[in-house]
Amino acid sequence: MGRGPRCSKDGLNKGAWMAAEDKLLLDYIKNHGEGKWSNVAKETGLKRCGKSCRLRWMNYLRPDIKRGSISDDEEELIIRLHKLLGNRWSLIAGRLPGRTDNEIKNYWNSNLAKKMAQAQSSPQSKCNNVIVQQTPDQAQPQQQCSRVSTVVPPRPPTSTIAAASPLHHRTLDDFCNNVAINNTNNLVKAVNSVDSRISSEDVSLSTTATTNTTSDGDDQLGSSPTNFMMDFNSDDHEDFCKILDCDFANLNNAIDGDDEHQGSPVLVLPKQMMDKNIQAADFGSLASFLESDEDWLGNDLNVMLS
DNA sequence: AAATCGCTCAACCGCATCCCT
DNA sequence: CAGGGATGCGGTTGAGCGATT
């Protein structure tokens, strides 16, 4: 499948990979690990550019890749994450273990984009709140080919993300202030333990000492001085993505597991989530919960916005 | 049976960002 | 700090294949 073999002007192979090429690449990675893609050709004699090697590994050869069709839960989660993140396929894939960004992108383009477009045109659908954005030229009659593209606005430079675009139906702006963080130090610690690239400075949290009083009058967060509402300003969206980008399972470990974090809950989900006993690492439940966004965005936010 | 259509998915391309010197 | 190479990402392409005509 894919493109037939061609040779570029510098003598490198292109197109579909042969089994022998796969073996060369696998052997190289077994011995040297991932990365240093530009060295693969030099050290193995493989006539492939580094980019091509990386792509082959990431999308096909990696042992943890999950084969088979996308489950309903996965599909649901993809839809919700896409709503949140836009076409940030790698971020979405990061939340779906074993799935690649390419696979999700293909699945979206060949399945979900159409579903979303149909949902948009039929107001009764439960997915009718998903906006499929179109570029001006796509506003014209359907292109000759059957492909349906959903397009997010041009990616803004550095500090903002596509999901933060005001053109998105529900952006992070829409539910800013709605994530309550209990004990930010531990969140930062947990995040850092997952991805050491994220410095504590990167997770910029508003130090507005806000306690989250629930509708029934209970103080959700207790009286700790380290309770904060996470205040997502427009410039903070990237930070939110960094949090999304870490492994929720590890966060959960930090929450209920080891002694190191005992007694210091890390991430307090919105009350509606807590009421439904959603575990952050339970993607199925999380997807179902997100599906009910009318609820989890909740009264507090509606009051805030009104 | 042959031709055409439509879909899937691996792979390519260009651009952005990161990282090293 | 600047420049250049490496890497990562998202959009797009096109061969292969099953379904339909």
C-alpha cells in the first residue's frame, strides 16, 4: 500500500518499505535506541532519510502500537479531545495508548469528519455541538474528491495553540477557572515526574487564593493555603496542554498510591466529575464524562460567564 | 468479467521548533 | 546570539483493494 518505490535525486529510497529495510531499522534501534535518525542510513546502509526512518518506526514498527480498529470508547475520546485540542493529532494520540498520530488523523479524516459534518447538519444528534471548521475555500461546494477536511485556524506562534483559537466552538477560554488544583506543588511534582522537561515555572498557576465552595456549601478543597483555582489565561493554554501531555495514570498513582504523595491529593476535578467518580486514567469514563460537557462545565462557569 | 468508484492508510512534503556548536 | 542541522508535526498524496455498477 502507499506510494510505489521511487528514488530521489540523492539516491535514497522512497515509497513502501521492504521487509529487509524494516529489519535493518529494527536492528539499529535495538542496538542504539530511538533517535539519531540521521545516523541510521550511515550506520546501516539503509537508503532512507532520517525522517522516513522515524516515521516508519513511529507509525509501524514500534512494538507498543495497537493494531485493529478504533473502539467506541477511543472514538468518543478522539472526538472530545479533538473538540478540545483541534487538529493536534500528536497530543490526541498521546492520550490514546498504542495509537499513532497518523492513525488518528487518518481515522478522523476518513470517518469522524464526516460524522461530525452530518451531526452538524442534523441538530438532533448528540454531537451537534461539535463544530467542523472550514476554510473559506471549503465553504464552496464539496471538492471533487471525497475527502472531508476539518481545519483549525493557522497555528499561532509559540505561546498559543490551535485549541485556544477563539474560532473553536468551546475553547479553553470557555472553561477557564474551572479546574481546581489542590496543592500546586504536588501537581508540579507529579507533572515533572512524568516529563522532566516541564519545569515548575512552566506550570504557571494563578495564586489567587480561591476556595471552591460547592453548591451544597461544602468547601471542596479544605482550608489549605495551597489550594488554588487554576486560572487559564489565553497565554496559559500551552501549560494546560503540557498537563494533558503527561500520563494521567502516573498522576493517579501520585494521588492514591505511594507514600511520597500520601495525603496530598494532586488534582481536584470539577465537582461534577467527582460526583461521577471519574478516575483521570479511566479514558472510557473520562470520554463519557466529557460527552456530558453541558454538565461538567457546570453551573459555576455559567454563573461566572453570565 | 470489466470498469469505475470510494475508502483506507502508509508515506511524502513543507514548515515550525528544538538543539547543538 | 546566530546559524544550521535534526527532529517533530500536520496536511496531503496516491497505491491498493473491496464494493458497486
